[in-house]
Amino acid sequence: MTLPEITEMFSTDEKCRELLERLRWPNGPECPRCHTQKVVRLVTSDKLLYCAECDYQFTVTSGTIFHDSHLPLSKWFMVTLLLCEARKGISANQIKRTVGMSYKTAWYLCHRIRAAMKEADQPMLDGTVEMDETYVGGKLHGSQRKPGFGDNTKQIVIGIRQRDGDLRFFHATDVKQGTVAKYIRENISEDVDVLVTDEHPVYPYAIAEAGVAQGKHKRIQHKAKIYVQGEVHTNTVENAFSLLKRGIIGTWHRISAKHLAAYLDEMTFRFNRRKNANLFLDTLRHMITAPVLTFEKLTA
């Protein structure tokens, strides 16, 4: 969908709520407390629903990412489209200027949408899988120790990508054996065909600890300036790293370590659905089922 289509189709709060109700309750309104369908619409307000079973009044946005928002739903829809269609992301300042709102509102709004983009249940990656790590957060000065140690402020991002499949980004505390093994164990099937990494010395030990057969591990020697050996390379996951860094440098400019994971969730959500023609509706579907994110919790 395009921005003109969004502004025309969902110009009023009623039209937006109608779509959200269809996405949240395909079989008709349901009480979010007792899950009964004995629900009636109150005559005093079209948006208010009433459950006779548990004596509860609610709306389609109750208990969702939209909960307790005073922003018009039409603006929610515009920002959602801008966020999910921007290949390298969009900043809160840009949202502020484009849609028309305060920076605080734009920042909170973007983070609530990102929270809905967090994937809860993800299938194990199989086939040919690439794994690599990168570092974000400014230049490395000579006096600083390696990332993950001492006073270094650079943040570690571990990337795992299945060829012709999904991408996963993780904000890691270090690249030690136990940490890397944990990400392998939680995301890569033991029956993976090939697991490709660079020559970092931690990978053989971490892969063995995770239970993946060493014979399935292939390494590419970047230090020897070898980047491709037939099907053995990490270019696929490194392309995703490049897109992430372009987003940080060119769009967001500065990301705090506290919220880095949220930006990684946004990037992977959008990347894995880049060929989805219904990306906007898919994003709304996640938003209408995601739990409430309060400003106090976000800034705690």
C-alpha cells in the first residue's frame, strides 16, 4: 500500500477501527478478559464494546500496542506504513516533521511499533546457514580494548542468516564460547546442512558445545583475503549487516545500547518480509496482538 492510499482509505478513526476489528477478531468481537463472544456494541459510542459475561467495557485497542493512546489512528496508520516500508528505517525526527507531532510522541510511537515487530516464536534455521558478528557504536580508539571487554563502548551484534531464508540479529554482551553456543542452540537446527562462519577462533568450540557436528562447519579465511570458495562464504549475512549500518549511519545516527535490540527487531522484521505485498497489514496484525508498552516501562 502507498501513503496516498492509506490517507484515502483510512481517513477517519471509524475506518481505522473497522480494519483493526477485522484483524483482531476475524470471527467477530471477543472479550479480551473472558474470551466470550457475547459482546454488544454500546449505543453511546460506536467504539465501545461491552461484555455481559464479565461486565467489562473495552475497545479494539484495549490491551494492545495502541492502548491508552490519544493520537488519531489515522496518524498511527501513516507512521506504521512509513516505518515498515523504509528499507533503512526512519527516524523519530523525520516522523515528527513528516506527520506533525512532538518528538517525544514520535519517539514513543516508533518504539511501540518496534515492540510489536519482535518475533516471539521463530522456527529453527536449516539448510545452509551463515553466522557472523559485527560491532556498532562509533570508532574504535587505540587506547580501548576489544569490543566486549574493558572500557570499550562498541556494541556487539551477532547475525545469523539462512540462505534464501530468515535473518536474525542479536545484541550480544560478548563473543565468548558460551554466548555464541547459546545463539546457535536456540536458532540453528542440529541437522543443519552447512554452517558457514569466518575464522574467528570461538566458532569451532561454540559449535561443538551447541551440538552441531564439526563436519558441517565450513570456515572462510577473511584474513587471507579469501571471501568466496564455491558455496562457502558469509556474504549473505554481511549484506544484512551493511543494511543495518546504513540505517544507523544514515537514518538513526545514534542508537543507545539500551534500545539497540528494538532496532534490530525492526530491521529483521522488515528484512524477512521485504517481498511481502501485504507488509502493512501484517505489521498491523502484529500490533493488534502485541501487549501494552507503557512509556514508564520503555524509559525505566
